[in-house]
Amino acid sequence: KAGVTQTPRYLIKTRGQQVTLSCSPISGHRSVSWYQQTPGQGLQFLFEYFSETQRNKGNFPGRFSGRQFSNSRSEMNVSTLELGDSALYLCASTLLAGGDTQYFGPGTRLTVL
Amino acid sequence: QQQVKQSPQSLIVQKGGISIINCAYENTAFDYFPWYQQFPGKGPALLIAIRPDVSEKKEGRFTISFNKSAKQFSLHIMDSQPGDSATYFCAASMLGNQFYFGTGTSLTVIP
């Protein structure tokens, strides 16, 4: 089975721009979670989607949003980028909502200049 | 508020030695405690996990020790190898809700 794929792998943007990241979960997995990873902060939970509905949301500003499509693929969007948004954005898929075993993709490295 | 606190931030161990990473949590409702291993350029991968109804779980060279009363759990890597050099994250979740991760431990195993 193919693993979790994330595109693009690297992005460079400037402050004020917006960005869209994509995640394709493992085939058959219906839940997708997004995390922001920065040095010293570890992984910070952004949100979880299941069956096209946001199930949980972390403590991030409204500039961070996401959605899930009927094929379980998910996108996250960050508007009005700030320097502090530079991070590795990870997507994880689980078979069902609240599934214990999360499978992570390789991440998208976002650099904001 | 950091729900899961992890220490140390970095660890250097000789080949063949024991690596020990500790985590402490606040919320007694947490019911699932996984450890993840992350290599540079890769996403975290599940290494081993435990539920609070057992005090220890062993898989190969990796062991989780769980102390419910102290709200602590730890990862022990026996006979540490240079290939174990990676960043390790502990995490906790409850009732299938969001995961809370520790800040990570960078492990270096020197030959």
C-alpha cells in the first residue's frame, strides 16, 4: 500500500501571501490530521478531518484552514503568511476517526521570507 | 500549557548503551501513549505504544515503562545502535481525540 503523500515537499513564500498544501492519505483511510512542526515546539495539532467534516481543531488562528474531499484527500490553507509560519507541516492519516495508529507523510517544508 | 513534557532535549549514548527518554503528562483522561521515531527528511513513524492498563510493554530493543500514579512514561532503547540516531517524540491522546506531542528528544548514538 502506498503511504501518505504530501505535495509539494518544499515551498518558499513571502509574507502576506497564501499557500495551499495537499495530503493524500493511505488508501482506505478516512481521517486526516494536520500538524505544524517547529524546532523546540514539537508537533502542534492543527485540525482533524473525517468524512469531509472537521472533527477537532487545535489552537491556531483562523488564517489556518483546511478541508477534506470525498476521496479523503485533504488540503490545508494558510492565508496572510507570517514569518512565524515557517515550519514543517505534517499530515497523518488513520483508518477511522480517532484511530490510534497515525501514519505520517514526509511533510511540506514551508519557508516564509 | 504543555500537556506532555519530554526530557531530555538531546541525548548522546555510546553504542551498546541504554537510551532513556522520559515524558510526563497532566491529563489523567489520556488513555493511549505512543512513541514516534523521526529521521531527517521523514515524517514521524510509530515505534511502540502503551495503554494505561499495563505498566510495561516491550518490542525488541524498545520498552515503554508506564507509571500511572506518577503520570509518567518512558522509552528505553536497549543495546543502542548508530541507526537509532533520530528524534523521538512521545505523545498522548484520549478517547480517540487529538494527540498531544512532547517537544522531542534528539538521540545520537556514537560508535
